[in-house]
Amino acid sequence: MEALVTAEEMRRYDENTSVHYGLPSIVLMERAALACLDILLRRERKLYKAFGKKRKGTAKCRVARRVLVLAGTGNNGGDGFSLGRLLMQEGFAVDFVLAGDAQKATAQTLLQMKMVQNYGAKIGGNLPKGEYDIIIDALLGVGLTRPVTGFYRECVEYINASRAFVLSVDMPSGIHADNGHVLGAAVHADVTVTFGFRKLGLVLYPGAAYAGKLYCAAVGITKESFLGEPPGAFTLLGNVAQWMPKRDRVGNKGTFGKVALLAGSAKMAGAALLAGKGAFACGCGMVKIVGPLENRAVLNQALPEAMVTDDICEAAGWADVLAAGPGLGTQEEAQRQLAFIIEETRQPLVLDADAVNLLAQKRKLLERLILLQQKEESQRSLVLTPHPGELARLCGCSIGEVLEDPVFWVRKWAKNLQAVVLCKGAATCVANPDGKLYVNGSGNSGMATAGSGDVLTGMVASLAAQEKDGFWASCIGVYLHGLAGDLAARKKSVYGMKAGDIAEMVPKVLKRANKREGI
């Protein structure tokens, strides 16, 4: 797991590192610059390896490469000046521009400016007309909360109009560190090197798209700097095998969980089939699909491992976990079945797609669910997995409002429902009732295809049958779903992949992950 921080959290952890642990801010600044330098030198070595035969040596190559550092007056600017000085010492030709009043610069930035000047560089106040190979964006850091205007905006537009390789220091200037919003104008970076911890605005969209390739560098601000106040959000990185539910060597199909899927409608079996495949791919022992009997032949042929029934009462009594919604429709029979599940069962429950739409339509049923969840004796593990349109209908707001701030809405409704709520998207957000937030970083645009969410519903239900914590099951499910989508994209492209490919790739992702874990 890796922490995701807001601007205020990062400010606090930075201060804790300097004040509580005694690590000077100027040392942190130097480490940040060294981390950026390492990225640029690695890139330089790759370029030389690719085109070295046409050049006469790395030293001459570096001298010929022109760098422009655009720096603000805050500590982000200080990072930029420090990086520029280090690049000068590596043989790059570096120009500096200060995009603000030097009298308003922080003490650390003034010190870095003085060091740059001591090494013979001049600091200009106007945008140069020359061409540059690399531009360092050190204009505005994590503290930005208002639209970029004036000369700062001119600098942002200058960077975006250039053909140079752009490295943003900590944040692309103009991106809100907490939500990824563009504040008037923002730098489109090729690479962003952030420090200590990833900022929420770098993994939420559109900020993630502006950041380019993201590196998180260790500069000395560590988890010890939380001092008992950890951040409210996190993401998952690396090998998924380490988080999967442990398998009992003497277990059987019953002990690995029984999942009942209320899915599909008359002659529409596709969503139920995809959800069933997703469930089996994540390791549950048995799956029972509840739906119209006219779908039985199709389901038995396409997924013979699953049982098929039209008896919701029997399936509910049998299952360890219930899931409802994929392809269900919103007709009267679907309403009746959903009401039965909400009123008469207490197993962990996953609601997706049409189940969420029905709650949005039948507000009395939604109110009943909220009431049951608020009472300790009737509260259950509940997970909702809507896409932005379904979440908007549930919330009674516009899709634009959900897309503008998905974090707000998932946290709000997780608290209202005392449930886990996730909003599917390019950066899927998952919240629990306490406000803990997971933001997913796996996946790709090819997953925006019909049925992808149905596969996820089955996966989350399967993991919930093996993992008692519904929030954790949802986080693992979303991350694994994205990894499977990434593998599908590599094999079939983001244009050619389908939802069924995602379900097919889940076992392959887990097989690779288990090999890396030595299982």
C-alpha cells in the first residue's frame, strides 16, 4: 500500500520531519533536486544509448542540451533552482527565470537563488525566446488553491507551447493537489517527480493526465512523520498476490465461499455470465446464478461450473454472499427480488447497476436500506459499485457533479448507507463509512466497454466471500480488475479488448503474481 496525501497532510508531514525529527528543510530540498536529477540523467543515458553513434560523446551532448528552469517564489521554486544548479554542474546549459517578486520568496528559495548566482548563473524575469531541450516546471507546488493568472499563466502557456521535454517538480503547475482539478491553466508534463508521498491530485483525473509519467521519490519524509495522524487515502502498487485471501490447503468448495448472483433478465444472459466468470476467477468455491429459466441453457453451456435457478429464496438461504444488479432490469419482478434481498437476508451484499438504479427510483426502499444499516442489529456488510451515471441517480445530482468530485460523493454515500461505495472510472474511488479512501491506479481506457463492470461485481462478491472486510475486498477487486485489464490491453490492444477478456486475464495475472511471490 502507498499513502495518498492532501496538500494539508503533506504540509504537516513536511513540518513534522523538520521540527520533530530535526531534518532541515534545505536538506529535503537538496534531496528533492537530486531525485529529479537522477530521472533526467537516466533519460539522458537512454537517449545517448539510442542515438550515441550520431554524437561525439556524452559531455558534448550535455553541453549542447539547453535547459530552462521556470521557478516560483515558494519552496517549489527552491527545488527548481537547486535542480538547475545540479544540472549546471553536470554540464548542461541552464537558464533561470523567476516568475514572481524575489522579495516574496521563501528563505530556502532565496538561499537556492543565491547559490545559483554564486555559480555564475543569472536569474531573469522574462520568458526567453530561444529553444530548449528540457524545461523544469517549478512554478507552483502543492499549496495552489486559486486559478493561475498573470505572468504565471503566461509561463504555463509558454511551457505547453514548447517542444521541450517537461519535468514538473512535485506537481504540474496549475493542478490542485487534493482533487486533480485544473485551476485555470496547467502544465502538461512529460514527467512529474513528487516527493515523499503521492498527492491525491496526481492520481485523480484530470490531474493524472497532466502529470505524465509519475515518480514518487524518497527524500526523507517517511511514515514516521505521520506522528499518529495517517493520511485518509491510499492506493495499491506492486504484486497483487500479497493481498489475496489465503488459501486453506484442506479447504473445499464450501469453505472458499458460495456466491449467489441475482443477474440477467429474460433472454439477456450476458451480464450474468460475465459476473459469474469474474466470481470464479477470484477463487470462490461455488456460484449460483439467479435469473429467468430461459437463460439456463445459455449459461449452462457457457459456464457449466455455475448453478442456475430462478428461486431467489433458495439461493439466498444457500449463499455466503449475495450480489445483485448486472443486467437485472428495473421491472416489477426485479423490484420484488431486490426488496426481498434487502428485507429478508443479512449476508454480505454487493449492489451494482440496475440494483442501484432501482434504489434511486424507489426511494422508500432506499430509505429502508439506510434505516437497516443504521441499526447495529440489522447492519450488514454492504458494497455498492455504481458507475458515475448510476451514482448520480442515487445521489440525485448530475453526472457532471459526480465526475467533478467523485471523492466527495463516495464518502458522502458511504457514510449515509454505512456501506462501502465505489465509483467506477479512470481512477476508481472506494470509500468506507469512516471516510477511508482508496484510489485505484491500475487499468486503461480499453476497460470502458460493455460488461466490464459486471466482471468487477462478480470479482468483488467472490473476494467478499473469502475476505470478511468488504472494503478491503473491494480494494483488492478493483486493483486486480485493472491489472487484468492492463494484461488484456497488452494482448489485444485497448481498441480490441472486451469485458470477457478481463475475466479471462484475472487467473493469468494471479499466476504471474504467485510466481513472483514464489508460490
